[in-house]
Amino acid sequence: MPSYQFRCRSCGDTFEVSRPMARSGDPAECPAGHGDTVKLLTTFGTVGASSAPAPMPAAPSGGGCCGGGCCR
């Protein structure tokens, strides 16, 4: 079951709630009993052979609008 992070606007506590994806947008109550919480945007981590980001592709060279000299 996925976990979702929330932050309490009253006390600043950050906490997790496990619930089905169908209920991901439901409000959550702070463990201290406060109801004014906001769901945090979290990133999904993946495991790979390298922790370095993939290099950006090289810019096209010549021809076409904005790859050449038409937009100087």
C-alpha cells in the first residue's frame, strides 16, 4: 500500500499515511489531532546502476529555427 506524506500547518509536524491510491487525495489528521494538513509532493526513487543523472543530449547543430542562425 502506498504511503503519502503530509505536513501539519498548525504544528509543522511531517507524517506519513498509508492508504490505497483511490484515497490518496483524502484529508489526513495530524498525529497531534490538528486537522489543517497539506499533502506533500514526494519523489519516487528508483534503483539503478548509477546515481549520477543522465547527461543532457547535445544541441542540434545548424539548420532549422533555432538550431542555426535564423534567430540571432
